[in-house]
Amino acid sequence: MAEQDWEVWTAQEVEALLDEDAATLSADESASFKSVKVVPRPVTPKPGADDQRPSHWIVAERAGKVVYWDSIAEEFGVARLRAGALTEQANYG
């Protein structure tokens, strides 16, 4: 999807996506995910970024590491969270 066509996701849309994807997990995977899942919250864009709309949503967190939803690339990723910013990001498709 081209970035200019991108629309900001809502917390409800991210939550619905998680519910849909979590339904495909095994019992063990589901238990693991539930232990780190958080209410989806947007990551504040970096100061000076061209687009100040939130595009990354934290969906799970433990010990400074997060799983996020990248709503532009439409894929999940992992990162470290430092001072409210994602660092060491890696998307997984």
C-alpha cells in the first residue's frame, strides 16, 4: 500500500486484528501472548517526522521489549522501547 493512501488506524481496529490473529494460536501460544498483551497504544511519531500521525501500535510488552503493529506496512514487528520511542525495530511480514 502506498503511504499517501494510508489512513490512521484506531485502537478498536488494532484490537479486532489481534482478536482475529489470536484465534489461530495454539493453546500454549495463546497463553504466552496473553501474558504480555497490552491494550493497543500508539507510539508517538519522532519529532520532525514528515507525518505526525501515529502509525505504530504497541500490542505486547515485557521488560522494555515490545511487539508492535506497523499500520503502514501492515505487519507485526518487535523492538525495544526507550523513552517512548521504538528502537532496534524489525518487521516480520
